[in-house]
Amino acid sequence: MAHILVLSSATPQAPALPALDLLGHTVRQIPAEPAALVNAPSADLIFVDGRGDLVAVRSLCRILTTTGLSAPLLLIVGEGGFAAVNAEWGIDDVVLATAGPAEVDARVRLAIDRPGVDQVPTRIQTSGITIDEASYSAKANGRPLDLTYKEFQLLHFLATHPSRVFTREQLVSEVWGYDYFGGTRTVDVHVRRLRAKLGDQEQLIGTVRNVGYRFNAAEEDAVPAVAAP
């Protein structure tokens, strides 16, 4: 029997995934809002109700995955929701709201038993940069970098995609979320600040004129080294 947490604003009379009520799992439900996560109970698996505002739901999923979520994250959708879902949501699986008990129970078991579910955050090393996902900290040649959360996210994203060029629009979508309406200039501002903090390694954040930015990894670091903490 699993302890399942459902993030949904649905009423008990019209649950997001009715089949769950027919299984033997312990199910708790809290509102699908970031504020509700502060006191959320622990769970073996989390379902997010994605039948409503997909922009808000995607943002909620990204919040869950970027704050060190260890439990599998499954998204409940209607038929029309499939078109909007992709790997960028950070979810482990998708299930139709109309799925039957046997299918839901199988998806729960597979998600919980999947290898790697209990993996801890890792440490990434590339081109003199060390990024610790557990502590949201980074170092340049052993020197701690005093980064804001968004600066850390930007460095992490670029360093884990070495030599790949990203437009400002792509970086806004990946780091700030596509529901961010502050404009692409924030990318330039954060890149400038990040370079200043990298000091003599500022060249790691390269500019591709009229396109965007990339992480200039050394050839031997084309694939970042990942080590256990």
C-alpha cells in the first residue's frame, strides 16, 4: 500500500482520478497551489491534477522538481492535455483522468519501483566549475560563487548543456518558465552578473552574436562529469 498525495482543487464528490478511490492506497489531497506545498505531508508518490490551467500546472510541476522532490511525480490529464505535455514538465508519467483502477494501480507500482526514484541530488563538474544540486551552490576552481537562485539555475542549465546555443527566449522558458512575462532582457542582466562572479572564468558563458548564449566547455568536458555527493 502506497501513501499518495494528490495536488488538486477538485471536490471529493468529483475527484481528479476516481479510480484511486477504488484502490487500497492511502490518499491525501491538498490544493494544487505552491503555498500548499509548505506543509505538504510526505508521500511515496504525487499526482498533480492537470485538467485545468496547463500553464499554472506546468509551473507547479517545475517548482516541485526544482526543489529536490524525491517522490515520483505523475500528471493527471484529460484527452486534450496530452498535446501540451513534454519532458520539460519534469514529470515521471501521465495518466488519463478516466483511467481504470487496474491501469492506475500498475502506473503507481511502476513509478515507485522504477530504479533511480530515490536518487539524491548530484554534483556536476565541468571546466573548473562544480555545481552541487543538493545545496544549490557552485564553485569556480574551488572558489565559492555567491549566486542568487536564478543565477544558479542559469549556470546549472547552461553547464548541463555544454556547447549548445540557446536563444534568450529559450533560456527564459527553461529557467524562468514560459509563463514569465518579464521579457528577455532579464537573461542579459543575469548573464552579465554571472560572468562578473565567475571572474577569470567569465569566458565560460559565451555569446553567439544575434542568437544567444552557450556554455563554452573545454573539449575534454563536453559531457559534464556527474558524481555522487
